[in-house]
Amino acid sequence: MVSPYIFVVSYIGYIVLGLLFFPLVSTQFTVYRETFLFIGIGMGFYIGGCQFVLPDKRKVYFFVTAAVVTFYAYQEYSLWGLVIPVVGLLLLRSVGNIKVEYLVLAGILLLILELAIKGVPLFDPELRKGYADPIFIFGYALLFLGLAFMVKSYNTKYVIALFLGSVGLLSLFTYRVYVLELIIVVFISLYMLKKIQVIHIALSVIPLFLLILFVGYTGVAYQEWELNPVNLFFFRPAFTFGVLNKIVHEAGYFGIFHGRIWLQFTCGTVMGEYLFGYNCNITSTILGPLIFDGGIFGLGLMAFFGAAANTLYRKAVTNELKVPYYAIVMAMFLVGVDVSFIPSIVLLFFAGLYLASD
């Protein structure tokens, strides 16, 4: 259920949703046959990568992680941004030695501090546009890590209670992506550690789906959508699939940027401005940026994602101490079925490989 192939099932399911509800965006986009070829090749590379296990190269993984996080932190925030790699790498080196309750407490306090300083987006959705700053990032990361590691050593009822409280806190920010990531990481950890069964996950689907529906609709309420919450929810995969088609049509087999996409930590705005002619942040699934940058050849990176995911999975099933690392990476990667986490997802994979290496 939680093997790396869950990504393939999730991706195909998302594309099917995009096709079913494509009439919602049919006036904006066209479906091209080549898109299905690109999807097939991308999934093929990923499945091929899943047949391999990467070697334990702890120092190499740490060096790559350090170099990448330093480059993007300086690019995004200039000299002040160098605080991020210093703190982040120290946390990475000591993550196994810090008490998980301290991580959770620190994360909660930072998120509460952010709400106190900037206000509550749930009550004023326009506030959410200014929340992607270091305080929020560190707060969420600490809470995310703390809960992932807490699952193994703490009573399940206590973990679930804290999880529900954390979901409630994150919902105040109206970022459904972060709520969804937290849900996935906790559920994967609990299931792999045999603390819950499939029936428990099934019973949780409807209330959590309603929460995601509410958070997603509230977060964009200021944009005055004419769609109701349910239609807006299904509009997202249709629109994202439409963008993917547009990228395939524009990029062709050889791509557009040829490596330049990797000069930006987040690629949504770069692609949005090129494709639509104005500043906007778009989603195009995890394949979108790869095709946009390198065409059919850019999809080769999916083999690395498959190999890295399989490596972390194999370590997790043989050593329970490695479960949190796999759960964290897969939670972020599964969200990439919708959100275009390129190139930041690469950084996460290298960090995960570093932590899981012996």
C-alpha cells in the first residue's frame, strides 16, 4: 500500500480526474495526444528507477544537500538567507538526537508567533499571500519532523490527538498543501509501524476530505470564485492537467529552458509568466517542469526519484528507525502529483538519503 508505486497509482488517478473534469477548463486548454506519451515515459522512468537501490554515500548526500540549500537560500533572501542553511544543516546533522517533543513544541510556538505577528488567514484569506517566510517555513518543518518521529515511540492515541491539533493549527493558514502533507506523513508512519490498519485510514478519508475542501476553498475566497467548494476542488486537477498539456505543446520533445529552471527554487512563477504572459504561480504536476525545461529528456530525472524512493522504502521495511525518513519524503513527493515541487523536491530526496544512510 505504501510502496513507491503508490506514486504511480496516485498520479494516474489524478490525471483521470483531470480528464473527467476537463470540460471545466476546455475553453482555456486543449488535450494533446503527445501528453499521454510523455506521461507514459515519465512513469516508465520512475518504475525503472524503482528496480534499483542507491548506495550508502552519506558524505556525498550531505555535501549535495548543503550546496543546494546554500545556493537557493542566498538566491531567495541574499545574505540574510544564509541563516537557513546554517540552521537547516545543523538540524539535519542532529535530527536523530533532538527530543521529538522539543521539535513539535518549537514548531507550534513558531507557527503561533507567525499568526500573532501577521494575523489569521482563515479570517482574512488575503493574508496568506505573505506567509511564505523563514518563520513559517521553520515552524512547519519542525512540527512536520517532530510528528513524523513521534509516531514510533509515543502512544498512538497521544500521537493522533497531537496530529489533530496540529492539523487544526495549520488549517488557520489555509494552505491545504501543508495540511495534506502532514496527513500523509502521519498515516504512512502509523501504517508502516502497524499502529493502524487500512480500515482506520478508510474511516478517516471523508472527514479529512471535507477539511481539505474547506481549507482549499477558504484560502482562495478572496479571489471571488463562481464555483462551489466541490467544483473548485475538481477544477484543480482539470486546470493542472490543462497546464501540463500546454507545456507539452510549447516545449515539444526538446524543452524550452534547457537547465535554467534549476536556477530558481520554485518554478511555478517562472513557467506561469512564460506560458500565460503575466506573473502567476501555476501547478503542472511534477512532470510539468521537467518537460518544460528539457522536453522528453528531462523526464529521465524520474528514474532518480524512483531509485531514491525505493532505497528509502527498502531501508524502512527492514529498520523501523528509518520509517520517518521514507514517510517524510513520500508525503512531499505525493503532493507533487499536483504541485510542481521542482527543484526543491530534489533537495528533499538528497536530505532523506543522507539521513537514511548507514
